[in-house]
Amino acid sequence: MKPVKVGLLGLGTVGTGVVRIVEGHQEDLKSQVGSSIVIEKVLVQNKSKQRALHIDANKMTEDPWDIIRDPEIDVVVEVMGGIADTKQYILEALSRGKHVVTANKDLMALHGPEIIAAARENQCDVLYEASVAGGIPIIRTLIEGFSSDRITKIMGIVNGTTNYILTKMSKEGASYDDVLKEAQQLGYAESDPTSDVEGLDAARKMTILSTLGFRANVALEDVSVKGISSVSQEDIAYAKRLGYELKLLGIAERQDDYISVSVQPTMVKLSHPIASVNGVFNAVYVYGEAVGETMFYGAGAGELPTATSVVADLVAVVKNLKLGVNGKQGVMAYKEKKLKTDEQISSKYFLLLHVEDRAGVLARITQVFAEHEVSLQSVLQQPNPHNPEAEIIVITHDANKASMNKVLGAFQSLDVIRQVKSVYRVEG
């Protein structure tokens, strides 16, 4: 085969990693695909900028259309981010018969079905392994590894920033605000950390994973989202005391073809493998009817881990070129999307209540649970030397979300409850 020519949109952290791997692994790549892979053109913001990585000045451009419209380029690799303009570039590249590899989770979460449909129409590949969980090959696993199975649940730590914050809070007893500042100084969190800490980044990734896992077009607005900004050291301490670790989990479940997808801080039993995933690492737990339980663990971000996934997709595109099967292996969502109602969404719950410290309070609280048919697994009541009110900790048995909402609503008007301090889902 003649050399496969690649146009690279973006030379930031991931783009730099892609160039390093492609240029440094030529012999290995050629042995896999039967031809060399050449970075033909690279989109940069400023051609005169000094870079640690040497790029031939003749290969650099500040105009994305120089790449999109170049008839010599076979594959466009998009690692620059953005949504509206980037979508336009990708759709135009596909219309010109160019294959696309992207690491853009925002784009694929919002416009994935449209882009994949355009790829099929033009008999092109669109691969996006690096859009979720960095170097973990979870997308290819969902598409190929589980192609003969029926996935019932996907549960994962898919945001390294929040996992780093919660790990430091748990291991070192640090406050949320202090750890967030440290994460920003280390480059794990942006100056505006909203997308990470409020769960939006994880929600986009869960949109992609649930669409692939359940073969239905899950939209971002279908994901229930709660971040970690309200998690306190008190919550962490109680979780550990009760045998749990607090993690921001993306959870996608299917039962009788009805699905639910959420991102929320969750108390995970210490015996569960995902409870031991710490720092900036990611992990995705997949339940299949045939295979049972599997977990995929690794670096969720970074130059080379993410670039490894990008180049793996690039290799897959070139292999498809060699076989003449481009545009035929992507997964199209073919199932009708049926979202669970609150009555169908069920889990255990942890509640921390600040209440009046007097006789009869516990009886009135348990009566509310009974009235809404929520049974209790454990109840702990104790005084807090730092709080003049008493604290009641409750862990329920499985209860549907609608019943729990009714319980929480009733607590708002119950005079003995001063504050519903915390409510978390419980796993394991």
C-alpha cells in the first residue's frame, strides 16, 4: 500500500502525543498495516510558536480547510476540541471521503448519531476511542468484545479530576476547597473546574458509553447529573466508618429494555474493586448477561495514554482501508430509547440527618420511611460534639427514586429535622 497521509487538527497535549507515537513507532505501525503512516499536515494556532516537538514548518497550517480540502489526505485526526466549527470540519471531511479519528467527547456526546450517519453515507470510518477514559480501550470493547453479549449495566469512574479530589479528601482528610486548589496547580483541574466537579464531563462520557452499550441513542439531557462540590469531609468520614468509599460514578442500567443513566457521588462498598481506584485513574465496570462482571482500569487522560487510543483508531482505519470495509463496522443505534421512570429507578440510599436531640425523634423519622414503603437496612443515631443537634445516619434497602423523593419531601416539613445534610446512592 502507498503511505497513508494524515491531517492532524490540533497540536496540544494529545496532538503532540500522536505525532510522537506515529513518528517514533513507524516500524511497528508498518508491520501491522502494511504501509507507512505519514503526518502530512498539522493545524496549529500559531506557526511561529516555539515547540519542544519539532514539526517541519511546511507541514504546519493555521487554516483547518487546508487539511479538510487537501485531496492527498486520507485520514483527519481531530484533537483540537470545540463543537460547532469542529462538527462542520468533520462533516465536510466525511463528505470528501476522508476518514475521521476524534478524541472529542463533547462533539460525540452531542452530535454522535449525525456524524456516524454521515460516515456511513460516505462509506467512511469515524472512530472515537480516545473520547472516553483516555488510554482504556473501552469503546472498542463495547463494540467488538461484547458484540455477542447483552450489557445490563455500565458503571465507571470516568473523570480523573474528581477522582483525584475525592481520593485526597479520603486519604489525607483534606477539605474539598484545598484539594481543588491543589488539583488546579498540578494541572488536573481547569481554572474553571465546573465541567469536571459538577459532573458534566462525566455525563458526556456516559452518554457515549450508554449509547454504545445499549444500542439506543441516549442524549446528554437524558443523564441525571450531580457533582461533588457539596461533598464534605463529614460525608467522607461517615462513608469510611460504615465501610464505603465515596466516588463520582457514572451509572447506566438497563432492565427489560428500559434504561437510566446518571452521574452522581456514590458510596461504594470497600470490597467492590472500583472502590480502590484512586488518584487520576479511571475504571469502567461492565455487567453482561453472559460474561458476568468485568472491569477495565487505566490512565484516563494525559498525552501518551490518550494519544495511544487515537493512534489505535488510526491503525484500525488503515486496516479497514486495506480490507476495503471502511464505513461498515461502526455501531448504529437501532433500539428504541425507553427511559426508566422514577418508579423504575431503584437503589440503596445513604442519608445523614441533623435532628433535634430529644426522645421520639427516631420514631417519627422511621414512620415517614414506612409510610412511603422504604425499608431500612441500618440506622445509627449519635450526638456530635461539634454539633448541638443529633445526627441520624440511615442506609435503606433498595428503594425506588419516586418513593425516596416523597420521603425527602416529607422531611422538609417535619419539625424535628433541622437539615437533610447528605443523600447518596449506595453501591455494593
